Amino acid sequence: GRFLYAPLALWPRAGRYDPPAGALAMLGNRHPTWTGILFRSTVLDEVGTMDAEVGSPADLDFELRVAARFPFVVTFDPCAAYLNHATSVSAGEDATVIAGYRRMASNLASDDRLAAEFRDRLASMLQVQMRRKLIEIVVKGLCAERVDVAGAAADALAAGYADAFETRLAIATFRLCRRSQTARSLLRAVERSRLSIRAAQSRRATRRH
């Protein structure tokens, strides 16, 4: 019964978004929850159906492929709700989810109907999203006492994104929290505060719209 997050509430405006701007706006964990999207069936002729091999982020992959080719309209009216729970797919993600993001990037990069400049920009933004997804898994893993899951994500960060400041901070956090229950308790408090702030921002934005 708690309001947790509304990705679209943080978008700058309602109305029509044309490609490729609409696809770019979806990145950074702001893609619409697809239970609140009405799709025209004609998009299937252009982009095909869901790619099951992408795995848990298949919804984002499908939305990006559609938004890269078609305009869409955003409304801030509440259209659907989703339930966040401990056994959801996103709650159980581990570092292997990055393989799905890489396939997503490949799906878009191989679509020669899209402008090369757009594909390059999208690829760059997806790299950032992959890095942040791994950081999210480190934090969620530590908060849930799944230290092995957090460790695998930290290793993937070190292997693929070692130069980023966020990566170094996440790895340092993992090393500290792996050894200290007190540090993990503090991290949980920080994460609860972050999520509470994000929820409050979404509520304010929803009321404002």
C-alpha cells in the first residue's frame, strides 16, 4: 500500500515523444512500467515480439526497440500499478543480468534502420546503465545479506568498469561491508533513506502533474 516509485512522474513533460528522443528518455531507470502502456499491434510488424534471451530486462529491450522506431504519447494520469515484493524478478537479480543488457545493446546496434549517431549514443548510455545496474546489485545484495551476489557484481564492475569513480566507491563499500555487520546495517539505513526520498519525489511530481 505504499507509493514507491513512478518513473514517468520524473519526466519533464507529458505529450508526444518522437524517435529517437523517446528512447533516450527511457534510460536511467525511467522507462515506463509496461503494465501501464497501451501498444499498437502494428509495432510488432516492425520490431518483432519480446526477446526472451534478454531475460529480466526484456521489457526495457522491447520498449526501446519500439521507441527507437515509433512516436509515443506520455500521460501523467495514473494508468496502472505494479507490486514490489521480495520474490519479484528484479529483487532477485544478480550479475548475470548484464548478459541480457549486452544482448539488448546488440539488438539495437544491429538495427541498421536506425541512424548510426543514435546507435552510438544509445550504446554509450546503455554502458552507463549496465554499470549502475551492477552497483545496484552490490547494494541490494549487501542489504539482503546476499554477500555472494554482491561480490559477483563487484567483480563484474572491476572487470568491466574499473575506471569509473562510482565503480571504485561500490567496490570499496563491498569490501567494508563484507567484513562488518555494522557497516551493512548502516548501508541498509542509507538505502532506506534513498528509496524514501525517491518515493517522496515521485509523489510530489505526481501531484504536481
